[in-house]
Amino acid sequence: MANRSIPSPLSLLAFCGRSLFREYGWQFFRRIAFLHPLKTARAVRAAAALDVSGGLVEVPGPAASFGGARSVVGVGFCLKPLDPPCPSGRFNHDCAFLENLRPGETADVPAPCRICAIREFGLLSLRAGAAYYVMTSARDILLDVFAPALDRGTFAAGAFALCRYSLRPFAVGLLAAGVRGWMWSFASGDCRDYPTWLRADNGDKPDRTEIAAADRQTFRDFLRTAAQAAPPARFERRGNVLHPRTEPA
């Protein structure tokens, strides 16, 4: 397993301060912090206290468990393969394989998709009846996950794979939105500081991230445990998020 640098709680405050001058920061302030100041303050304090030294970080929330309606799985776009390259492109929310699933159809899996963790976790998410989201920028995550969860209760539980530098900032969003979360951190290729994170947040991410083999297995097992008795057959895309769909096309 690659050596992991563990961000300190102070890095969360530095992240928050730097983000105030960027769209994500002021959008978060306008959509969440300004309307729910006490909840946001508690979220920052709780996120700073999280132990992020392991491969899995759990974020408390009201949901009893994961799976089914109001659950979501989010994975970083940087998991997409580079050689051979992802057929959907890289810095986007797209996965042509998952978006074109059809019940009863069998087809050859394209070479890039065979090695792609996004495809693997997407299929397991579908079996769990959970929405699936390829994460790109912090702004999009705010608008696609955190704000809908807080405003409309769209999501109550989520499982996510993301870079170690993002763990505590991401946990702030989950806690403020009332989403119980399970976060797996990348072991290699991930962002370790704000300048690198900011470049990736704008689509400049030349490295492919990887999840450690043991953590990838626990992520698989977590999703398999949530599998539904009659899982949905396909996804349908609503905005940037893939939602399970059980009725025929």
C-alpha cells in the first residue's frame, strides 16, 4: 500500500479560508452556511475531529443504514482509466457503460471499462438500489448532492471514494446536509495539498487515482451487503446523477 499523508485538522480551516474566494466557497455559504449557521458550525467542528488515518472514514448521520432509496454512491472522476482512455472522457459525470445498460442485453465490455473501478462500483450500486454519481468539481458536488440532501431530503446515506485531502471538507458537506457517510480514501495518485486539489477541481488531473486493494474489497463488500432482493435493472440519468430505474425502457 502506498504511503499516505494524513491531513491535519488545521488543513480544514485553511481549506475553508481559501475556498471563500472561489465559487464553491461562496455557493456553500449562500446555499448552506448562511441559512443554517449553527448546523454548519457544528459540521466544521465534527469534521475537524474525525480520525482520517484509516482507509475508511465514517460520518455520523440520522440514516439507519445504506441502501435503497435516498442512498448515493459517489466516486472521483480521477478513477477513470488513462491507458486505454475512458470512452466517455475524463473530467465529466459521464459513464457510457452504465448509462447504456439494458436489461437482458449482453455485450462485450470495452477494454477501458474492464479495468475501471467506476464501472465496478456502479454495477454494485445498482444492485443496492442506490443512485450513482461520478464526482468532478466541489461546486457540482454541492449542487448535485449536498444542497438536494439538505433542501429536499434527496439523499440520507452515501458511500464515497475520494482523495485524502478532501475527506474533512467533504465531511463538512455531509454533516451540514444531514447525510450519513462512509468515505474511502485513495491510496495513490490523489491530491495531497490545496494547489493540487484546485487544479483537479478545474479538470487538470494528469494522474489516475487508485484505491488500495484491501479498501477496494471493503467497498465492494459494503455495497454487496446492501444489495436488494429485486435490484433495479438499469440507471436513468437525471441531471448529473444516475438514478436506479426498474420499469422497462
